[in-house]
Amino acid sequence: MISCPVCGKNFNISGEGIFECPACLSGFSVRLLSGFNVWDRRRETGFFRAFTISVCRITAEPFIFFNAVKTESSVWPAFLFCFMVFFSAALIKFAAYEVPAFLGLSFLAGPAEHLPEFLFRISSALIQPLKMLLITVFKASALHICIILFGGKGSVGSTFRIVLYSSVAYFALLIPVVGALVSLCWEIWLYMEGFHVAHNIPRSRSAWAVMFPILVFMLFVILGLLVFFSLTI
């Protein structure tokens, strides 16, 4: 079974090729060979190879990937994948920024003076993946409420899988200067695509469900600033 990328209607297919949606009559191609979740087969494929392939597939073909995972029975593989994303990103950031900085300072002033700070940064890097995983859980819970408000039909597990697998956008934070903006836009796009597939709703509703908590947050910030300035004047 696959979802139409235009209207979200679910229907069965029998192979690869060009198909026409029975609801909206839109044509689209399907490649089943890339439609299974290789992360679920990490024991046969190899842990790190399956992780790398999954990151590439979520990035290049999220519609097909989310179709493959929307009916899975367990969310624990998605939790493990999300943790690996945060751990890998923290490791890359530490190796790219913290280690060269420590070596440069040690060369100039000696390692003993900067060693405590370096050890503190190591502990922070190890804690960061767990902290980000906890934030992702809260984010998935809030987004599921929004999805239900906008007509979502999928389960809580479907929402969590979309949010957890969409954590690949966290890698964009490694980009200097514009990393935060790229990561945010990429993450929003993956959520919209994933909820459209997993909850069988149009992309417009999926977009509103994703943007709703952001708009509410911005509204509270604006109201808070208005109250603050009104009290200080």
C-alpha cells in the first residue's frame, strides 16, 4: 500500500512503475526497491551502513521512506536512529571544533591550563544526544496534538516515527552561520511530507499542523514583549 503524493489517498500497488491515483487521477512513479526501511534490517545490512543509507534516503526521497515506516509496529528503531543522529552530530562537531581549539590553545599555553575545560566539553558532548532526544519526544507529543486538531488519522506511533526519523535535519546545524536556518526549514519540510503520508491528510493541512505551534509560540513572544515594554514605560 502507498499514499498518493498529491491527495494522500491510500491504495494498493503490485510493482514498480507509473501509477494513477484512483481518487485524484494524478500520475506518479514508484520505486519499490527503495521503499523498504533498511534501518529495520540493520543486522543483515550492517549497523553503520544501514544508518548511512537511511540518512541518505530520508534526505533524497522522504515520501518513499515515510511510506515504508508509517505502518511499522514499534517506535524503538526510530528512537535508536534518532539517538545515532544526535550522537554522530555531536561527535562530528566535537572533532571539528573542540579538538582543534584545544590543541591550538595547548600549543600556545600548555595543556594543563585548558584540560579541565576540555574535559567539561567532553561531558557536555556526551550529554547532548540524550538532551536532544528528550526535546524531540516533547516535540513529537505537541505535534501529534496539532495533527489531530487538523484531521490527522494516524497513530501516536506514526507521529513519533516521523519526528524521530526527521531528526536528520539536525546535521544541518554543523553548517557555519546558516546552519540553524537550514536545519529548521529542512525539519519543517520533512514533518510536512511525513505527516501528509502517515496521517493521510493533504499537504495543506499537514503544513498548518506543523506551523501552528510555531505561530502560537511567536504570538506568545510578541505578547510577552508588548507586556514587558508596557510595564517599563
